[in-house]
Amino acid sequence: MMIETPLAGSTILSIDQLGKVYAGGFEALKSVSLDIKSGEIIALLGPNGAGKTTLISIVCGLVQPSSGRVLVAGHDITTDYRVTRSLIGLVPQELTTDSFETVWNTVSFSRGLFGKAPDPAHIEKVLRSLSLWEKKDNMLRTLSGGMKRRVLIAKALSHEPQILFLDEPTAGVDVSLRKDMWAVVNELRDSGVTIILTTHYIEEAEEIADRIGVINHGELILVEEKRALMAQLGKKVLELDLFDAIEEVPPALQAFNLDLAANGLRLSYTFETLESGANAISALLDALKEEGIAFKDLHTSQSSLEEIFVDLVDQPKTTSTDAQGVAP
């Protein structure tokens, strides 16, 4: 079957009301809906047991859903299993490799599993892109943990998939190698591969993802563009360093909920970024002037993605209506 490559920006993966209930009644996924565009990187965040791996396993055909539907490039994962599986590459979290096989042979073998004809040129291209070419004749048992993880990515790319799932791609690797892997992911996206990754490293999502999805207790709490998410849910803090210390916040400034610190020499004002920040700050500065409080310096800081994530998963259960309000 001839499979057309979706245009960049069009929907390549559509998840509709996906649910999974395991034997014993545990509900791992609860009506999850999500559309993923061709050529984007989306990061799925969530605590252990949130449902991230179950979601990936269903899309990749490893677990049967209890309800809902998944389309990959317009093909149903249940009725068109062979087609959809050939469009997907999966890099598991565990380092599962054949220790006594060479890099070249194990990657080439993975290509054959999907019925693809041998293509040494493609295998070479993949190995070179992942800095594995010099290791092509090495047995896997001789490689470092980071190199073995690169081999897993090479195996997942051997059959030229359009979608790549990365389950904790940098788990257990050092910071330097983690940044190298981020560069690899960006290069893959530039080549047209759509990437969905799960991660516990918040800075990983903040660094490379286009969109962020947060899963908790089997529900998709939120899906949003990374920058929009930080603008909508983040908080900003304005700190003012005063010329003269004050003992307490004057009554006229109580409405701003200011915090007094540094022995009375610093005022901190926290505000939601969705508010009219400029107007709020202007009103505060006018009020300070009226009270005769002068400052010698000011600066602002914004909450990180990690702080936003912690706030989200600590919030009470979100209704499906609320979740749909922010999902695409």
C-alpha cells in the first residue's frame, strides 16, 4: 500500500476518547483525546502511573484499548495494524539490546522486521546522524549506556517511520549527553519526523518541545503550546529594592499583596501573567510614589515550567469540560 506523507502542520496522529481499563478494574486512561500535527515535537509530562506509557503502548499496538479510536495518517491502529505500525518508531525506556550483536546488524535486522527491503545507504545515514558510524562493527555489550540508547533510536528509525515515540529518551544519561540527544531530536524533527516524548526532566520539555501535554490519573489535564502555557499559567514576580527600609507594608498598599523581605529593603509583587501586567505594575508604582517609598532597582522573574507542572498535578481533579477548554 502506498502511504502518502502528511503535509507539515496537518494532523498525523488523532486520538479520540481513548480509554483503558485493566483486569481488576484499574482505569489507566480516561477518555483521552489529542491531535498531533506532522513535524511537531510534543512532550507528555506526568508523575509515575499517570498513564503515559499506557497511551504510547496503545498507539504503538502493544496494548489493546478498552474504548476510543486512534488514527495514524488516517489509518485505524486496530483495522490497519500493519500500516500504522510501519509508520511508527518506538524507543523504549529500557535498554533492551542483543549484547552479542553488532550495531550494524541489529539496526539492519530491525528494518527487516517491518518487511522493508535492505537499504545499506539508509542504515548508514541513520548511524551517521546518531554518531554511531564509527561504532557500526562494535558489539552492543561494548557500548556505553548513552551509545546503547542511540542504538535504540537507530533501530526505531531503521524502517523510516513518520512518527517517533521516545519513552524517557535521556533517562540515566549525564547532562552533557542529554544535551547531545536534544540536538539529535531537533535534527529528526527538521527532517520531517513527528516526535512524541515522555520525560521526567522538565527542562527537557522546556528545551525541545513545541507543545506540552500533562497527564495525571489517566486524564489529559492540559495540552498547550509551550510559550502560551507559560504565559497563561505562569506567574511573574516583580522585586523592588528600596532605598530605605520599611517596617511593614503601608495600608494603602495592602491590596497588592506585597511581601516584605531583606530586613524591609525589598518588596515583592506576584501577579498572574494573564492579568494586565503593565497596568498592574503601573498602579503599584503610582501607589509607591504616593506613599513616598522610593526604590533603587527593580527586576522581574517568571515561574518555570517545572513550577507550572507541579501546580497542575497538585490541583484538584479537572473536569472534562475544563480539559477540553485548553486542548486543541
